Amino acid sequence: MTRKIRLGAFLPGGGQHIASWRHPDQPADGAVNFDFHVQLAREAERGLFDAYFLADGLATGGTSEGGPARIAGFEPVTLFAALATQTTHLGFIATASTTYEEPYNTARKFASLDLISGGRAGWNVVTTATEAAARNFNLDTQHPHAFRYARAAEHVEVVRKLWDSFEDDIFIRDKETGNFLDRTKLHFAHHKGAHFKVEGPLNVSRSPQGHPVIVQAGQSEDGRGLAAATAEVIFTAHQRLDTAQEFYRDIKARARGLGRDPDHILIMPGVSPFVGRTEDEAREKYDRLTSLILEEDGISLVKGLTGGTLDLTGADLDGPLPPVAPTEGMKSRQALIRQIADENGFTIRQLYQWVASARGHYTIVGSAAQVADMLEEWFTSEAADGFNILPPWLPTGLTDFVDLVIPELQRRGLFRTAYEGRTLRQNLGLPFPVNRYAAARSAAQAAE
């Protein structure tokens, strides 16, 4: 089968750009407007997107990275459980923290979402990197970077064990005999590790896709290691084709070294497109949204993306970004923001204007053909298996992509014209995860 581009849609109801809520097209209350989220989900499904993706924070964080319109919003799994009933094919990838959640709770809520959606759930594994979140979970400061990733690796291991508690054919449900299930196909986790002790079994069964798709977004050395070992989809941020290619090839090589099939790990860089029928029209859209940025929001954004310690009080916003010491937060994103500032010679003001929509992901301003050219180049040059699309404002930014870019990709034979299946795995082209206990029994029987 011809390889196709996979597409995720990053659709925070409050808008992606820090000033999007001020745009006439964007509902000011979008973050907490359920009907608006239904509209977005249906629009993404109209565009044949693989999944609706949402990040999540465990503190308000002021306006540092989301902008004021995203200071409060829905918990993603709860929201997606409702949206799943309003759609038929669109997948739902929700973020949950390995630092501040227990594996049993994570496994249970995502298995539930997977059943409710008929096998369309994905879990975006994050370690959560803010001091504000730490203070909401009985800590004074956040755990060190290395600790968070060690805990994350074990957390994912436990969740996957719990998702295999029930074999796929365990339930008999024979009303005549009263035989409800085959108890030989119910399994305990019996996990004892450095961070967790979990007996199991989970009290939620498997779904039509086996278990939720595992997604990860780390780019640091620890993040790459976790992604190569556990992820099936990787969201990543790059400004240049060459760095995207280095990341792509590195992850595939690491996965191969761990005995995994590299084709079963999809790498999807983030792209924030301002799309017009012409490049000039796209530029007008970019300039209009940029003009709505409040200075204080731009400063907060730069502070948040550089680790939260930068004091720009009294700084010349038309001067260069001053040196910033790295923190225990998102180390790769801190380095990327510095790269963007230095390579482009941006002033502080120019920096926050450029990252206001994409937060370090790739921003492109152009016609549908120009956007499709960029996506095609990365897709065919070992830089991407697909993309996580971040429309700058909603719903128009999403509709522009669906109406203008999707047909261009389809014309080039790069994107589907209909969904391939009903589960997220089927649409992403990922294999069904065979239950570990069923696989072991089959192997033992074959060896006899």
C-alpha cells in the first residue's frame, strides 16, 4: 500500500495563537464551550484527520504559554469521552502525566475512553515540567528531569501490563449456562519496581484496537530514549528540515536497536499553517493575528518557553533575547527557542510574534500549494511520517486547511480520500497489539 501522510489536529478550544481569542472568528469562551469543541471535532473528521490532539497542564501557569483564553479548560479525557459520541472515525489523543498520576488511574481512564470510542483513543505520555504543577501535587519544586523520565518509563510499563489484564476473547457471557468469562484469561500485573507497586488486574477490558495508541513528545536525550522504547506516535518540534531528518533517523535507528519495527513508530512534527488562496492573502492573515498580541502576553510567552525564570522587566523588547540559564523544565524546548532567536536574529518582540502560534513548532505562511510543498518535502525526505497541524485560530484556521490544503494533498496522492478503518490504529496503519499472555501461550503451543 502506498505510504500516506498522517495528520493530527491540535485544537485547543481557546485557540492556539496567544491572541487568537481576540480574532473576530474565534469564540472568546472557546476553551470551555463544549458545542464549539463538537464543531471542531466534526470539522477535523470532515477533513479526514487521524486524530484530535490536546495537550494538558496541571496548573493555570498564568498566561505564560497558552494565552489568557486558555487559562482554564476541560480535562482532555473527560472532553473526549463526550466528543467520541459525536463522531465516528476521528481518533482522540489526550495528554496525561506520568509524574502526577498513578499507572492504575491512567490505564483505567484511557481504557475506558478506548471502549467508549470504539477503539479511537491515544495516550500522550508527558512528564509535566512546571514548578506551578509541582506545587499542586504536594511538592515545593518539580522533580529533576532524569527522575521524571525514569518514572515515566516504569509508568508506561505498568500501564501496558494493566492493559493486558484481559485477553481479547475472555468474555463468554452465556446466559443459559451462567458462564460469564474464562478466568484463565484474566491476569495480574504483579509489578514491583523502583517507583510503583501494582498488583492488578485492571477492571476495564480491552477495546477493538487492543489498547490505546501510545504517543510521546520528548526531544531531549531522555525523551528520545523513552520514545524509541515505548511510543507508537511521536510529536516533535523542528524549525529546519535537517534537524527533523536527524531526529527521524535517530529515533528509527534506536527503535531498530531495541528490536522494534521502525515503520511502527510514526514521527509527526508540529506545523502551524497560515493558509491563503495566495501567499499575499496568507500574509494578511498572519499580520492581522500578530497585530492582536498584547505586549504583556508576548513577554509571558517568552518567559514560559525559556524555563520560567527570565526577568524581562524593563528590558528593551526591540533588543536581543538575553542569556537564560537552563532549568529542570522542558530542556529541549528551551534550547529550541534559543535556536529560533539566534538563527533568525530576532529581537524579543520578533521572537514572541513568531512563536505566538506554534510555541517552537514550524510556522508557515503561504498558499495551499506552498504549504503542501513543505509537507511533501519533509514527508518524502525522511523527516516525517505525518504532521500535527496547529491551526493558529479556530475554527477558520482549521477550515482553511481542510478546504485548501487537504484537496491539494489528495491531488498529489499523499493523503487519504476516505478513512481506512474504524479504529485509530487502523487509520494510522499501526498493528494490533497482541495480548502478551495470549502471545506467550501461542508461542508455547507452537513449541510443543
